[in-house]
Amino acid sequence: MQITVKLSGAFRVGRFKEQVRTYPSGSSIQQVVDSLQLPEQILGIVLINGVHADFTDLLHDGDTLTILPIVDGG
Amino acid sequence: MKFHTTDPAAEPSAVFYKRCTLDLQSGKMTLADLPCRNLEDVLGGFGRSFQDLAQRRITAAYCDENPLIVNTGLLTGSTAMTGMRTYFSGYSPLKGSKAGLPAAIWSTGSGKFGAKFKWTGLDELVFENRSATPVYVVIRQSDSGPQVELKAAEQLLGLSTHEKIMALQKEYPNAHFAAIGPAGENWRTNYMGAVALSTENQLKSGDDKCRFAGRGGMGSLMGYKNVLALVAQADDRLRPVSTAVKQVNIKVVKGGGSGRLQPISRGGGGGTWAAYDVLQAFHAVPVNNFRPQGNALPEKLFRENVEKDYHLQSQACYRCGITCHNYVYEKNADGSAGEFLAKFDYEPLNLLGTNLGIHDAGQAARLIQLSDNYGMDAISLGVTLSYALSYNQRNPQGKILGGVAFGDYDKIRQLIIQAGKGHLPEIGKGSLRLSHQLGETDYAYHVKGLEIAAYQPETNPGYAWAIAGGHMSMATYGLLTREGKSDLDSWVQGITESKLQIVGFDMIGLCKFFDIVNGIGTQMVEECLKSEFELNLSAEAIRAAVHRAFLRGLALELRQGYTRAEYVLPDEVFADPNPNIKLPNIATREFFAELEERVWAVFEPQLTGLLPE
């Protein structure tokens, strides 16, 4: 299935900003995250088609997955 | 502090703290070892100072009865990482109720002053009355205990925060400093004065890398008292780090709480600046006075864009492994660091950058530098300026302040300078007063008279119950964006229980990045207290003390005349919903009305018996 993956902030370093990628049907967000080897300590927010989701949620063909670092201000 | 118990929750009065009360009018000093009244006193910071403020009925911030309380927390100056905090408390010239009474406030910062202060042997310094002439105060360790001395300070008048610190450094080796800037000196017309705290980086490099206790105008109160600076001179008294604290410190550096703030090169997000990238995904980065436009403008101040033209450097506070500071320098032709410009944290960068229509990193940096040098709170300054710019945009026929507009760097720069010099009370007295004066209050982005932080209020109804600054005394600012919570139950629980725990850091002497997710009621803090002082204190007892301290702050607000109608968000949020923010819309009057009812239903029965009769 085709998933549009959008990365933000530090996740873009050495990777990409937005890319259409192919994953096996039934893949979860966690599997996408693992495939991209994102730094775990700043994994924070994941959105499917702009809506907050959990790492265990399954993706569907044509979904847009946005992966954001966790946010804290000061 | 002296401990004659290992169980301070059960026997707080067996713990003593050393206070110096200094009457600035007479010069009289009184040193005393005082027993703690409760665990909040033991933990320190605002947990103690607010109990003392509650004993006074203050009707105007600038009066001799309003004290300025400088204190530390239990773990300030300890081997626990981030234990660097100093607290400044008093009744605020800036934050006040519509009844006209000033609110109690505290403000805090890191830097090494707090640790040095603690190492002099003093835990608290209370300034009473005011000095007839400008003074600075030297606190020294001695064989017979801490000594406090008043010194004439005419030579420091008019100097910037940084210049005052560097001038004093020449005279006082082995010391650290707290100083106000020209804004605090001009307290009559500038209510948002901050206190600058010196850092090791600053003293070694000569660059103006202070930290700031900014919120609520404690620098202006210090200016009213005619105290221009504090000097804490003592040998470093760090004990060897125990195995237990070492383990905790490793968790702090690598744990989920602070890992996100580490430099990108260490797998972190790159300090608080990273909030730009995250919030922009929701079009929730404040633009032009908190009106995000749904476009890419905020991306101009993304790190990836700024580093093309500027040299960036990650640095840390003294002995801190988190390394969350992002210093911005001009970039030399060979890529090396040129002139130091400013430290990019999310709040000042946004509120003196994008939210003023300034999208050039160099210009934003210069404005931050000016705010720091004049010694103003970047949040209050930025939000009051953005209100004025918005007023001009809405009133083309009746513009104020020379017609300054969003993005007009040169004019904005001049306004900051004039406000810093005390020549512009319209800005210096904050957005509440300016908006009332102009008769347009809906888009003045303050809550209870204190300007909000750089999180859209549409995403944070919890602002209404923050007691000392929107994001640092109520950690609900990520509840919608980070956690995706848009249901009432989560918001009620957050405001009345879990997210208020953030104020614990403003008691115990640690920075919030020690463990911003979990607060101080944790095993990590238990272990530090056991190792440092042989105290047996449970996480539950700590959490209960933090909860009481928060409630006391709320009770004190109500005693100072706040009505429930003042626990609201800026009206524009409801009256003109922003369609560009891509998050569930919880900023409706209906949601907020139900939230109010349920939050007060929880808080109200808890508020009795917390203040003196």
C-alpha cells in the first residue's frame, strides 16, 4: 500500500520532509516508525490524515502519516 | 537548611531554614533559623514564599509593605542535575485583579546564582521597605555563617543587565549575580522588569548569556526597592555525586522527560525551539498577535532555515547534561561563530519574532537581545507589542505608537528601547492596561493580567487556571496538541490534578526539564532527597504538598479580588474562531462553560483552610 509520510523537525535530518512510500498491507504506525529508525526519545505525536493516532493503529492505502517530535516549550 | 528529622512530612518543624530579613530603609538585618510550617516550607520556592505573602494584605505592588522574597529550593545547589533555581516572589505590579489588587507571583530562573546563594548558607532573603538610594546586596559565606551587606550602587545605574553583571564580576571573584536592567530601574513606567541571573557561560565568554526570572515584574519590584543587583559569593560546595544521584542524573539526561530537549546531534529535538516545527503542523504557531494564517510563514524561523545563515551552538547550564540552549551567532565566511546574538527558546523567539510579523532570524535575535539587555520579560513585552500592532491594523484611522505595523522591525526595535528606558508606559505596563485604555480588550492576549505564552489559547483552556504564567504553572499546553485530548474528562483531570503538578519544580529548586512529564512526585526525586539529606519522603507526600501549594496560589488569587469571570481566555478566541488551526475546536463557549463548572466543582471544596484567617 502507498502511504504518504510527512516528517517534522529533527526527524527530517538525514531523511526527508515528505515522501510517498510503499508498505505491506496491514502495517502499523510503529512498523513505519521502525523502518525509518527515528530516535525514540523524541517520538511524540503521530497523525493519520491529520487526526491524532496511536503507534499501534493500522494504516490503510492512501493514508497520510505525519510523525512529529514531542513538544515542550519554555 | 538543618534537618533534625528524616521524615519532614510528619515533622516539618524539625527542619529549619535560614532567613535574612533586610530592612532597606534602616539597613537593619535579622538572621534567623526558622522551623518549617509544613512540607511546602521544606520544599521551598513559592511553596514557602506564598505562605508568607498570604500573611500580608497588600493593596498596591509598589508599597513598602510588599516584600521581595528571594529564596531557593531544597535541591538548589545539590548534585541533582538542574538544581540551579532561584525564586523571586512578591505582589506583582503587572498581574492584578479587576478589583485593582495586585496578585501574588513568583518568577524563577537558572544560572549559577541560586547555587551560590545556597552555598553562602542562606536559604531566603526577604527585602522589606525600600532603600532611599540605589544599592546592591552582597551575600557572603563566612566561618560564622552567611553575611549580608548593602553597598552603594550609583555606578550601576543605567547599565544593562549584562553590563551590571560584568561590572560586578570584576569586583567579586568566585561569585554569581542577579541584576535588573534599565526596565526595572524605571519601575514607575515599566511593570514587566525581569531579573537576570548570571551563568558560567556568560562570565567565561563575556557574552550576554544570562538566564531570566521574567514573569510578573519581579525585576520592577526589585527596582522599586532600589536594589539593582545581588551578589552571592561563596566557594562551590558540591559534594561528590553519590551512586544513587548519578543514576538519577543519567535518567534525566537520557529519559523521556528531557531527552527531547537534547541537541539533534544527540538524538534530541534541539531544545524548546523544536516546538515551532511541531505546532506548525497544526498551524498553531502564533502569528501576528495569535492569529495563525494557515500558511508557511512560521517556517522561516525553523531551525533548518535559520542554520543556513547563522552559526548555531548547543550549550548547557552549569553541570547540566541536557544542553537545551541554542545560541545563535552571526556566521563568519568560513562558517565559524561570529558575534553572539541571542539564545533561541521557543517563547521569546515566537513572541518577539513570528507573532510580531518578524520572520527574519537576525531581526528576531536582535529584539530578544534588546529585551534581555533592558531586562524585560520577553513574553509580556512581545504580547503587549503584538496587541499594539493588532490595534493599529484594526484602527487605520487612529493608530498609536507612531503607526507601527506587523513586521516593521525598525519601529518595533525603537519601541522596545523606549519601553526599556521607561519612556513608553503604554507598552511597559502590559497588555491589560493598554487594552483597557484603548477600549478594545477582546484581542489582548493575557489571562488575569499576565500575558500568555506562545501556545494558542484555542489549544489550551487551562491558561485560565494557571497561577503564575500560562505554561509554566499549568502544563496543559500540550494536552490537545501533544496528547490529542479534546474531551472534558481529560481536561478536568489535567487542570485539577496531573498538570498542575508542574509547579512542584518551582518549589524544590529543579528545572522543569528534570522530568517535565511526571513532575517532582517521583521516585527520582525521592532518591535524590534520600541521598542528599537522608530524608524519607514519599512521592505521594510530595505530590500532596505540590497540590496544596497550587491551591494556596489559587486561594490567594481569589483573596486578591479575582472573580470567576476573570478565569477566562481572551474573548477573540470565542468571538472570532480561527479556522486555520488544524485541531479539534475545544475553544467554544459551551465547552469552556462546562469546563469551568466542573473545574470549580473540584477546586472549590479544596480551597478552604489554606490561607490565614
